[in-house]
Amino acid sequence: MRRDIQPNERAFSSKEVAEEVGIATPTVRKYGQILERNGYEFLKDGDRRIFVQSDIEALIALRDTAKPLDDTAKDLVQQQKERLTESNATDVAIPDTYETLPQDPNQLKEVLMVLANELAAAREMNIQLTNDMSQLKITVSRLQQDHHVISSTIGNASQKTNAKIEKLTNQQKDNYETLLQQEKEKSELLQKEIQNMREEQTKEWRLQNDFNKRLEEVIQKPKSKWEGLFSLFRK
């Protein structure tokens, strides 16, 4: 049990210690583990370390040491044991002070008033700490709710975006298939027109060939030239 803590001494969190010493919060935890491994005692709130000024000085010593960290930690542990020994020796002498309490009722009343004021201040501090913890729990709860709302909003927005993208993709696919079908129909119609033109051209060629043959036959017959020519047009 540590007895080297001064009354009303300020306590620091790991984050505050990191800022005070100038190291990262994980490094504070690392140094704390090294010190505890070698026998150093921290004030604890459950598994959470509570730091006081002497602990900060120990972390600074680890930060600035040129020796292996475990060696420096052992030196710091020895220093802490010496402080605890001195503190325990002082505590042993405390009961003797009660024998020297003032016998004067007025002086005794003043001493009791001082003790009562200190007790009231301690109670007020406990109430303040309780209120702070309650407020902190409320803040954490609100942050969790806000996080849930934000996550839900992002999820809904993502779903809507994906739905829109899928809809646009399907529309583009349908438009492409429609255009492809239209182009196919146009191509088939054009091919039919080309085929009709070829058939018409073939027909014209055949008629021309037939006319040329008849003309040639008329020219070769011994009839009157004009009679043969007119006969071509009569057919």
C-alpha cells in the first residue's frame, strides 16, 4: 500500500502524463509495465493506473536514461521503497500526537472544526467526482448514439447510391439493347433494299440482253432493214 501520497495531491490520467512527459500514450503504458515488472507500485482504479507527481518523475527518468530500462526501473523501485519506508516511519509516530491533543475545550473544538471542514471538503470532492463520472457516462452514451446514427445514415446513403447506380446501369443496358435492335432492323431493311435493287438491275440487264439479241437477229435476216427494225418495237 502506498503511503507516499500527499493530501490533495493531483492525480493524472495516462493521456495527461503523455502530454506532461512528452511521450506517446502507448509508451506511458509500456513504461508502467516495465516499472511494475520490477516491483514498482501504482495507485490503481481497477486495471487503470492513476499517476501522481512522483510517478511522472519516474517516467521522465526512464525516458532520459542511457542505461537499459529494466536497470533504471530497479533503481526507481528502490527509491520508491525508501520513500515508503520513511512514510511508514512517520505513520507510526502519528498515534503519539493524539496524546498531545489540547485539553482546552475551545482548542479541541477548533481542531474538530478543522477536521470537520476537511471531511466536508472531501465529501464535496467525492460528490463532484460522482457528478463528473455521471456526466462522462452521459457524454459517452450520446457519442455512442451519434455514432450509431452516423453509421446508419452512411449505410442508408450507400444503399441508395448502389440502388441508383444499379438502376442507371439497367437503363443503359436497356437503351443499348433497344439501339442495337433498331440498328439491326435498319440493317435488315437496307439489305432488303439492296437486294431489290440488285434484282431490278438484273432484270434490266436481262431485258437489255434480250433486246440486243433480237436486234442482232433482225440485222442478220435478209429483210428490209427498216422493216426489221420496226418489228423489234412491235414485239
